[in-house]
Amino acid sequence: MGVMNKLMGFLGLENEEYIEETTTVEEERDEQESSHKRQPTNRANNVVPFQAREKEGIRLILCEPRHYSDAQDIADNLRHRRPVVVNLHRVEKDQAKRIIDFLSGTVYALNGDIQKVGDTIFVCTPDHVDIQGTISSVLEE
């Protein structure tokens, strides 16, 4: 039976132990009273207008990574739908290329966009932010 129990445990089919909790009547009464206090009296208080999100504005993140490992933090900001300006002047050229490759894959997966706006400066945006226009010095390169 030991092998069968191990196999069942590996597959997640083992019998679970149940922990019995006991509470006194006073504790239950206190919990019920506190839960009544937490419940809103009017359900309209739970509704947040959709326009409230627009009032917050868009937060633009500025990053100057120093290592390739900083690219994951930039990607996390993109995942949270925040546009990011990345300045790569403090990173070695090979590391900068790896960071841009990583961020290019990230914005592609998120249906976003990445554009070069300077010699070592890039703008990465999620799908809800549009970039319009071009910078002439970047086109010459």
C-alpha cells in the first residue's frame, strides 16, 4: 500500500486531512456583527464610474537600465499597461541589443509598439497608447 499511497500523493488524489476549528458563540456573534458593518447599505456605492480611470491619467515610466536583468522590470511596466521610455546610454552595446530584443518581443506579445527616438533612447508602449510622428535624425540613421 505504501507505493499506492505515494502514487496517489504524486497525482494529488490522496485523502486530505481535515482540520476542525471550534469557535465560541461569542466569537461567531462578533464575526457576524463585523461582517454586517463591512457590507455597504447601498449597492450603488460599489459601482465605480468608468471615467474615473481616465482622470488618473497615463503614467509614463523613465528607465535607464544598467544590466540586462533590468529589462524584466521594464517589461513588467509594459504588462501593467504603462508606456516606458528607455535610455540605454549606461549599458554596453551588446547588452543594449539584448535588452531591445527582449523588449521588442514583449511589446509584440502585448500588441504594443517600440520606436527609436534618439541614439540610445527608445519608447515602448502598450496597445492602448499610439505613437504618432517620426524624428528626422532617427530616419537618417
